[in-house]
Amino acid sequence: MILRLAFASLIARALTVGMTILAIALSVALFLGVEKIRTGAKASFADTISGTDLIVGARSGSVQLLLYSVFRIGNATNNLTWETYQDIASHPDVDWIVPISLGDSHRQFRVMGTTPTFFERYKYRSGKSLVVNDGAIIDDLFDAVIGADVAATLGYSVSDPIVVAHGLASFTEHDDQPFRVSGILEKTGTPVDRTVIIGMRAIEAIHVDWQVQGQSTPADALRQMELEPQAVTAALVGVKGRLKVFGLQRFINEYTQEPLLAILPGVALQELWQIVSIAETALVGVSAMVVITALIGMMATIFSSLNERRREMAIFRAMGARPRVIVGLLVLEAIVMATLGALVGLELLYIGLTIGQPLIDSAFGLWLPIEPPTLREVWVLLVVILAGAIVSMVPALRAYRMSLADGMTVRI
Amino acid sequence: MPDTAKTLQLENVAYSWPGRASFDLQVADLTLASSETVLLLGESGSGKSTLLSLICGTIIAGSGRVSVAGTDIAALSAGQRDRFRAEQIGLIFQQFNLLPFASVQDNILLPLRFAPERRKRLSDPNAEAARLCHDLGLPDGVMSSKAGNLSVGQQQRVAAARALIGMPPLIIADEPTSSLDAATQATFLELLFAQSYAHGTTLLMVSHDARLSSQFDRVINMTDIAQTKRDAL
């Protein structure tokens, strides 16, 4: 009966209680949303590359090399020569090597030159391979395979023409050598989705006439040409055995012909996390403060209701309720509000995720999975409920003192 | 051995409210016999509320003895006093007497939640609550109504049913008719007396309205039994 009366009392104050629950719900949704984005971004980054032992590029920073070679963020300061690439490829510890050539673009999407080996060796999300959803991988010199986002955003389908632009924000297009979409990749949730992939020879082909004003070599002539690359932006390397990774890394880093950098993707990712961890902590801190503010708001609501509820408490006391029953009622009330707030917040989060998932994916390339609450999220909800119970002790103890002082003499 | 013939007995009781605006109350002797109906008359500030708090055990006398149904209240712990109050005393206040958000039934049954012995006296508390409502002239189907939706007169009858349920030996009514019009007042008192007599309950009603005197077995003036002293601020 006491529980029923406590709920009836809450329902009688539905508006203020509802607003308090909404405030807690919004703060919980915000906190969990930030958590989802934080862990989603981390997972998305960590899942982008898998099974690659080393990434090799011109000497710069390890995070910079990781960002431009894998995430297509920023640019390389220099390339490595094709001779150097061949030298590394012939190293006895190298199992496989895939060149990456960046620098051109199509509309807002990066164009990446590589070899067919890329489709075989590039792995993401713990070893998943790229799958061609429609069409086939590169066969002809002017074939292009496009990521799922490129196809969706630009409305491309197999056999559609593609003209590659020189540079990243250039109005100069290689329109004399148009490409053809040969295949569209399945969605991966990685930067590959936003990449146009062409062959290494094709990169050379579109630049054959680049330096010569007015020259336009026919496509068929280009197909017959020996188009050996001059340089590559970076290379993904697989090593024969884990123990040989560090030896090969040292060999590359100490390479005398040109300054190189070989990085372990996992280690570079850790460095990246360290850089962003301050902002990450600040973000979590701000959202935690929002939750604390909402709980303090709940405490203020209970406080402000105490005076108008003195009669209610006096009736309970007159009927024989001990002061601890009064305390218990107020703490229970806070637990109910915090629990409802936490559950509504969770619901809001899932509604937000359902609506925002495709938008966030297309805008930021960040895939936020809609999954049952994690153990950490359950703990967050329990902590919110517990914190609600703790902050309610302040008004509850005040009510305790008031009920002792008032006895049965409150007159309103 | 407890003197159960005396439902209420105060002997040489003295109490001082702590704080700056201190107020002292002394009661030399006040005794109410079983089944007796007593009207306690007193003006505002005469110490009526302090006296009721002493009888209910929410405050404890500095000296003297307050016994309800033969039990010295001061001898009980705070928790025991709360339970004792629930078991032995039915209370009716002036207005705002009920939990307005709760049903009539929950309001009437509330004291039984804290008084297991009082509950044991009833084989079917819900049926007893319904019977009291009927006997007090409340309409059929009122049990499920929200208390806050009833008229003031109906609310006071529900408060009377709440005080009477489980037949506590003592009912204290603190100016229960002050917010009722004359006709409703008369009906309410008539029903309250009928139920008190039927249950053999002692009734102590506090009022400042001397016109009610003729309806009680005995009338006591606060000025005759109590001395008060209020310190200047």
C-alpha cells in the first residue's frame, strides 16, 4: 500500500515529476550518446585496418602516416620511390605488399591507385575481406571500383563513366581519360566506402599527357604502354611471421637510400587515442556534468515540494509511520524518478540512434551499431539511479527533521 | 498492572518547547474513562496542540506521566511510540485530513498498515472500511473515489472512518467540525458519536466552540486543567 501511495503521490504531481524525469532522461541520453559515439568512433577506427603488419611511407609522423594512408585524412609530405618500394617488396621477410597512391580525387571523394592485390589483402573488422556488391574488380586500365558511399551519394552504377580530377580540390580534370565503374563494393563502414579505387598503372596513364600542353594519347595506346609507377604514397605490408615484424620495421626505418617510416597500425592507433584522449575525457566529463545537473535538479524539485507536502507527511506520522518511513518514501520517489529517467533516456538514445545512424554514417562515415546496452552502459544507468538515491537523502533528511518537529501540528 | 478502565491519564505533566519563543505547559491531572466522550474547550494558544502531541507521543513530557490505555508513553522508545500511536489512537484533524491523491479505501486502511494488532481485530478490513463508510452516510461506491474529489463534509466522514477502523481505544478529534457548516456539523457529530458508542471508544474532541458542550458526557476547559507560560521574545 505504501508503494501504491508513493506512486499516487508522484502521479498527483505529474507535471513537475514529468519534467524532472525528462531532464534526467535527456541527460542520460546525452551521456550514453556521447559514449556510443566515443566507442563507435574508436571501434570504427580500430576496425578500419586488420591483418596489415606494417604501413610504410615517407618519413613523417606515425599518426600522420596512419591518417593519410588508411583514413584518407590529410596528405603525405612526400612519396617513396618505386625503386624503394621494389626493394622492400623483395625483402625476404615480406610476405605481401600493396602499394597505395593518393593525390587525385573525384568530386569530394579520394581516388586511390593500387593493385588488384589490395582487394585480396586489405582486411577490416577483424579479418573481413572486401566484397564486390555489383560488377567486378579492376580488369581494364580504365576500370574503377567505387565504395558504397560513393555509389550511393553520386548515384553511380556499374558502367557509368567517372572523370578523375587532378589533386584534391582541383577544377582540372583528366577528362581526356575517363574511367568506367567496373564494380561497387559492399558497405564496410571504413574509408574504403568513400574511395574510388583505380589501378596503379591508371594513375600513371592519366598523368602521361599532364605535363605536355595539348597532347592527348588515345586510351588504346595507353593500354599498350609500359606504365611503371614512379612513386607510391604508402604501402601496406604483411610479414612472414609476427617475430619478424620488428626486424623489418627497423630495416625500413634505417633505410639509407631515402628517409622512410614503417609503423605498426595498432601502435599508431594507440598514439592517436592518446592525442584525442584529452578531448574525449573532456567530452565525457561535460556529459557527466549534465547528468549531475539533472540529478541536482531532481533534488531541488523534491526540496521545493517538501513544504507543500508537510501535511502529507504529518498524516503519515499521525497514522503511525516512523520518520524513517518518510525518509524511505522520499528516497523511493527519487529512485523511481531516476529509474524512469534512465529508462526513458535509454529509449531516447535508441530512437536517436535509429534516426541518426544513417545520417551520421553518411555525414561522418561513422557507423554506430544499434545493439543491446553494454555492461558499461548498464553500470552507467545503475550509477545514475544510485546517485539519484544519494542526492535525495539531502531533502529526505530535511523531511525527517521536519516530521519530527511538526509532529501532528501542521496547519495549512 | 495497567489501569485499562482509564483510557487516558495525565499526571503532573510539564513540557517546555525548546527554542527562543519557548512555551511551557503544565497539566496537573486529566483522566478519561473508557467509552467516555469529552469536549476539551480552549482558545488559540491555550496549549491544545501541545497537549495532543503529548498524548500522541510525538513529544515527550519533561516530567510527569502520560498513560494511554494503561501504558506510560515515556517508557516506550521512539519507534515503539509510533507503533503504539497507530495501535491505540485514532486521529481526526481539522481540514486537509486525508491524502488527497489516494483512494478513500487506502486512506481508511492506512493506519492498519502501521498497526498489525489493530488489523488483526478485523477479519476483512476492506469490508469493515465499506461498512464504516456506509454507517457514516457516505455514498455507495465512494471507496474507490479519490479523497481529494470529495466534499469537505465527506472528507471528514472518511477521516472518522479512518480513526474508527480497528476499534482503537482512544479517538482524538482536533476541531473536526470547524470547517463544516452547521447542518453538516450536526450530522457529522451524530454519526461520530454513534460509531464511538457502538465500538466502546473513548472520544476526546478539542474545540473552541462551547455550543457543542451539551452533546458530550463531560466538558473540560483548558484553563481549568492546564497552566501555560510563554516567554517574551
